[in-house]
Amino acid sequence: VPPDDYEKVKTFIKNVLLFLNVGHNQTRVGLVQFGSVVQNEFFLNSYFEKKHILRAVERMEHLASGTMTGLAMQFTHEEASSLARGARPAHMKVTRVTMVVTDGRPQDSVKEEAACSRQGGIEVFAVGVGRPSAASRTRNTCI
């Protein structure tokens, strides 16, 4: 996400949070940020109060370069969405969702990681930031 759009992304995340009922036995939220590296901001079991999540989002700093979307998705479904990090067991039938906010210019393979997430029971949604190009729209249809 370009630096000019980063604060808009943070505002978007905070606005989405306003619609969620966050809590230990309600919606759990984790956040992974990515550029040329993947940086976990907080796991699903890090915060159970909306005000703490909002503060953590506010403290986030822009990662300077790159768009390793596939690597971020791999980290999310292998680590951040694990039982050890706060995901609930499959028998509880809790919907698992990954929302990918991206500038649409991935520098790695996204299609395989999106498929792995879906096979693991995670619903994947993509949100594009910035001006769309035909190439970026085509690349993100694989999410």
C-alpha cells in the first residue's frame, strides 16, 4: 500500500472494527501487515476488547516496500490462524475470515496460498487500495 494511502487503510480497518462484536466468546481479530516482509501486529488471542485493538491499529507503522501477499497469506493460515494463536477448533463451527488489503501488485504467488486458506476453512476476501489497473485486477482474481 503506498504511503499516501496507509492512513486510509488504518481508518478502513478501524471502521470495520466498529461493526464487530469483539470478545473472547465473540469475534476475535488478528492483524498481519506485509510488504517485503511479513509482520504480525497481533494474534487472535492478543486482545479481547475493541478499544485495545483500535489502539494497536493506531500504533501501526507503514512497512516501506514490497507486496508479498502470498507470503502474508501463508503466515496467516499456518501461524496466525492456528489454535495456539486463538483460532477456535473446527467443531465449534466458527467462521474464519481473512481480509487481504492490498495495492494489487503482488510480488509472489497468491493463488496457491489463497487455495490453501480456503481448503483450511478460511473465507478469503480482497480489498484493493489505490487506482486499479487491468493487470492488478487480473492478478487479484485469484484471491
